[in-house]
Amino acid sequence: MSQTTPEIIPIPPDFPVHWEKPEHEQWLWILSAATFSKAFTPLEYDLIGKPIFVDGINFAYPYYQFQGNLIPRLINFYLYFSVRPNDSAARVDEDTLQYAMDNLGKLWEGEWLPEIRSHLNDFESYDLIQASLPQLSKYLDEMFKRTKRLWEIHFLVFGALIVVLDQFESMYHDLFGEENQFTAYQLLAGLESQSVKVTQDLWQLSRQVLSNPLLHNIFSNTPASEVMEKLEATPVAQTFLTSFNGFIQRYGTQCQVYYLHLPSWREMPSQVIGKLQSYLAQPERDLIAEYEQVKTQREKAIAEARSRLVSYPQPVVAKFEHLLQTAQMANYLREEHAHWLDIPITYHVRQVILAIGHHLQGTGVIKEIDDIFYLTYEELQKVVHSPEAVSQSTVVIQQRREAKSHFVNIAPPPRLGTVPTGQPLKHPIIDAILRKLAGTPLPPSEQSDILAGHAGSPGIVKGRVKVLTSPEELDQVVAKDIILVTTSTTPDWSSVFAQIIGLVTDRGGVLSHAAVVAREIGIPAVVGTGQATTLLKDGQLVEVNGNTGQVQILE
């Protein structure tokens, strides 16, 4: 039932809001915490955050008959969005969503991926070192236009795959009446996206270190920032270095997606060294065998489902088989698309910004290279082309640095503005995102020692809490019983999953990145608790029950 009186949401005193337009206060603004858990700099918002909505979602979803727009806004450095109706947004008449769902693999391999590769090859081949400042500025404009198209492809892929996964789970439960939602997803797991291959290859590197006492000694007794220097001076380490450099060549663009101010693995290989050091704390574990077990369970689950379908009419069986095939592709693309889109877009845009920053620092326009991230895109263009804008930008940069440092220590409210009356916009994509990706809000547990969330990945495990805000924070933690507690995870967290035995998040549902990768790795996960990072403390002993979606505090 919809409410009849708009509810004005109180603004917290430590999170003041200045509305750009009076009517914005009458809109409902939602914190996009499940994907963008950290504060943005102004340039990150202009080049990544805003285009994701304006040029990605609002261009792609109208092809799928979504009659609305998602309007983004940066409020105190956090990304919020408002869903607004737009009857003219739907640009096509035919059922393109159903076509994309039915032909997801064909579209990915035959159309989308070739176009993506073409853009990325051009990005890789551009000589940033030899380019002049005017050339870099012009190239950034061109790259910005091309990344807009890449974000559109991103949401054409994602919009189709999220509905396919939702429909497959629904059909599975309609047919078999399973109460355990994970049974349906077992049929889809173990298809080894690039995010899984990164973790597997990294794990294999750690086994090389374990097998060589000298290498093991270096990694165990040397800070991550100094390991490479020692390896390069050690003759017996040269074979390992060849493997390590090959790994960086393949996966060096890995970075904290969407956040341009943070370095990639290629720029800071010590990040990879830190992960290897953490992996070494698990000498008895066989991660590759665990992956193979996931595949075995998938094939067993598929065989069982087919045996239960023997008595069903052939049209029902045919529909199930078709949906199974498309859902397997959808589950694979749920993580695979980030390897080709989210990660390289972030990496390549960052490289151009750094190249411009080097020029500006060299001529005294900015003091530090990362000052550039505190300019807006429009301000950056002015600084590049108008020397008179330099003095003013210096003051603005310092003010924004101080403001961001203040707000990163304040929890942004999940909603701002006004809760509207009437029914929200309905569409299969939005419905699946809200229920399965974001996860519906849950009431708090009535028991003080129980934290309630959504069941993300099956299993029960006991361990010690480690509350983190970024994946790199875990690299210096060497322990065998880590329960990772964080707001949410994105593709740059994938390699962290091999360092932990369980996972708890504030945000997300059964199709969130955290839940999907936890199932691929085979570790228990509880997602969407709403308050885990606030209530749980480092070192606490907890039991994570991924079957029921509960976390019990044991001490």
C-alpha cells in the first residue's frame, strides 16, 4: 500500500545538504552504497560516477523499455541517485529485453565484446609519455566520449543478465519448490570468469613461494614494499620473477574500480606481494581443488534437476534447458563483464589523468599529482588551457581535500530528501536489482548477540572479525581464521576471498558481488546486514551462518 502524505527525511546535523534546485528536496535520494561504498573526489564523480548513470543506465535501460531516469548527485562526496519518471525515455517498441536475455551469449561474443576490445586496444596503444599537454587534454575528451559508450554496453549486459538470473531462480523454485535458494545457483557456478582466474593464478604463485624455502623466507620476513628489491637481487628467484611479471602483465590493470585516485597493481606491485604474503598463511589449503569441487557440485545439481524433470511436459523441459543455458552465461557475465569494462575503464582514465597531472606538476600548476583529482572536469580543462585559473584552483583543491577528509569519517545517511507518495516505477530490471542485487532492508534481530542479514553463500564457519574498508587493508593480516566484515565488495575485492574463511557485509543481496564470488570460492557469506561494520569489532569471535543469513557474536 502506498502512503498518501510525503515523508520528509530529517537531515543529520553532521551531514548538511545544500539542494542545487528547490525541487530536489522533494525527491527521494538513495545512497548508492552497494556499489560505491567510499567517498568520491570531484574528478572521479565527473569522469566515472556521473557517466555511469547519465551515459550508462539512462542510455541502456530505455532500450529495455524502462520509462525513467536515474539522476546522480554528489552530496558531501558520496554518490546518491534519484529515480525519476520519464515517459519519453523508452526508445524502442519491440521487446529488446527479452531478445537480449535469450541471446546473451551471442550478443556478448558477437557484438559487445569485440567493440569493447577495440576501444581497449586503442587505449593501450596510445603513447601517453610522448603526448604534449594539449594532446593529452584532447585525448581525454575523446576517451571520455568512448567510455560513455562502454558504460552503455555495461548496462545493456547487466540489465539483461540480472533479469535472467532472477527468472531462473523463480522457475527453479516454481518447478521444485525448494526452500533453499542456493540450490538454483549451484547449477550456475564454477564457469571461471576472469575474476576467478586472477585469484587462481595468484594462488598458484603463492604455491611457488611455498615450495621454495628461500623465497618463503623472503616473503615471510620482508615488508611487502621491499620484497621486489630482494627478489631481484636473489639469483634463485629469477624463475619466480618471470612468473610474477607475467602475472602483472596479464592482470596489472586491476585496481579499486571507480576510484581514480588509487593505484593499480601495475603501478604498485607491492599490492600483489601483500596478497601473496597473506595467502602463505594457508599452506594446507588447496584452492584449486575447491574450485573443482564447485564444478562437480554444479554438474551433480544439473543432473538431479534433469532427473526430476523426466515426468514434466516437453515444453516445460525445453524452457528449463534454455533458461539454464542463458542463466549460466548470465552468472558468468555477472563477474566477467567487470574485467572488460569497470576495471579497464578505471585504469585507463586514471593513466591519462596522471599523465596530465605530471605536466601540471612540472610547470607548478599543482603541488602534488593527486591534487588533480580534486578538480572537476570543467575546472581541469580551464587549468590546462587558461593559466589565470591556476591561482584559484590551488585554494579550491585545499578546501576540497579538507572537506573530504572530514566527511569520510561520517556515515552518510542511506536516504535523503522526501519519500514520495504513490507507487514506485516498476520494471523487471529495477525490481531484480532492488530485491537480488541491493537486497531488501531487513528488521534488526531481537537478540543482542545475533546480526540478521540475507543468506549470501551456504555454509557455517567460526572465525575472528576483521573490519575493512578497502581490499588492500587485508594484505598485511596473516591469519587463518579471518571473517571479513565490510560495507560491500566490488570486482577489485575478488582476490581477497582466498584470504578469508567467511564474509559479512552491510549492503547487498543474493546477486551482489560479495554473494556471487563467495559461492564461487565456496565460503559462507551473510550479506545486507545493514550494520555489521558498526556493531562488529576487530578480533571478535563470530559464527557466520550462510544458510540462514545470521551472524552470531560468540564473544
